[in-house]
Amino acid sequence: MDKSLSRGGSDSLLAQTRKLLRRFDIRAKKGLGQHFLIDDGVLEAILTAAELSPNDTVIEVGPGLGLMTGELAKRAGWVIAIELDKRLADILKKTLADFDNIVILNEDVLGTDPAALLQGRAPSFPPTLRPYKVVANLPYYITSPVLRHFLEASVKPEVMVVMVQKEVAEAIVAKAGQRSVLSISVQFYGKPSIVARVPAGAFYPAPEVDSAVVKIEVYPRPPVAVDDTEGFFRLVRAGFTAARKQVANSLSQGLGLNKLEVLKLLEKAGIDPQRRAETFTLEEWAKLWRVYTQVVK
């Protein structure tokens, strides 16, 4: 369900945030996109969407002050919190020391391997690889790379619940007619939905734009058959080379083929060359990919 959430009832979380900021003399680092969530209603929406149980393992990206981390640990069996900022990571090790089911890692999430994270990082964690969920209040500047990192990983999450910029959330869930490389790359791997729309005032310091909580239910396997994912997405990106132009022109430019060759590909795939890439369904991209590999490769 998509809800619009306001700052109402956020005093408790706001008070905790202010207390931690004063205690450790912390100021948010703009360069790392740090905006601390101070709205209890939004926090509850995230936790509810994650549908956590004591059997769940959670990877949290960007725990910040750790207020959500503690709540995750109360609901899940194990939590791996990855914090890039060493100053915050050191603080988290102090403030969350009472939890025996949390591991704090001072690392760049994009340099981690989810499979390795899930094995051998803490004595209390299960010795065998288990399914996991990703929960994150993502810095806006790394949203797309983080989504790709987990969705393309050898061991993918079951579910991702992430806070992102509102416009990015809308792009992720876009239907045919408004699709982009981002929406296709997410919908290839899972079913996204907007759980809640979040105003800028739900954070401290407040960002310049509103946000949204997106839930991605990751498929056991993609809904379309593609034998070379990397090649498939090269084709998709080529289709969006010239935004808002007819797909024949975009593909010609993006693939380095003459337009006549592209027209033949589209005809064989049963796709009108005057259409735009934004209107394509996943099934149509997959069909075009199969034709492309037969004719060109």
C-alpha cells in the first residue's frame, strides 16, 4: 500500500537523534549524503514492509546513528550493518554493543560480496549461507549502484526495502510508456512497489527533495529468458541512447549499426520502429535480444 507520511508523532526518534548528535558532537557529512531519519511513522513503515522474523538475516546499508539498526535487530535474527563513515561506525560499535546479533562493518558496500558477508562475519551467525533481506536509507548519490550491486549479485536478497529520492522511486516502478534503463534493470530482477512517500522534513538535516520507500520483491529467476544478462542490458542501454527518439534511431546510434540493419531487427522481432524505448515491455526487449543475437552475433 502506498501511503503519504508526515512528521506527525516523530518526537521520540527526533529526541534520540538530537541526543546522539550532542553526545558525540556529530554533524552530518553532506559529501556522504547523510540525512538522519527522525520520523517514527516512516521507520515503522520500513520495518513493516521488511516483514522481519527471527529467522531473517538483514544487511543494512548506511545505518547512520543506528536507530533503525537496533529496531532491525529486535525483529530479525541477525543484522550486518555496513557504514562507510568510520566515525559513525566506531560510534555504532559503542551504542549497539548490547546486541549480540549485530555486526558493524566499516566498509564501502560496493566493494563487498553479499555471499562473503553472510558467512563467517560473526561467531553468532549461522555457519551456512542463508537467504537475506536488504534494508537501507540510501544516500541519493549511490542509489542505482547499490541496487545493481545486490540485484546482480551471485547471491541475491529475497527482498529490498530502500529509501530513495521520490523521482527515483517513481522511475523504478514506472510502467510501459515511462520506462527507463533503471526501471527495466530493477523490474528484470524483481517486483517493485512504493510503500510510502516521505517528505523532506522527515530527515535531519532535511534534504532538498522528498523521498519514498520502495520495496523490491526479488524473483527467484528473471521473468524473461535471457542467456547473457550483460549483453541484454547493453542492448537496452543502446535503445535509450537518444532519449525520446524513435527506437530505430536510438539503436542505430547505440549499437553502431546502420539504420537499415536495425529496421530489419525490429521487423523480425515484430516491433514498430517508430516506437520509443520507453514504451517497451520486458518481453519485447527479450524478444529483440534473441533476434539480435541470432542475426548480429
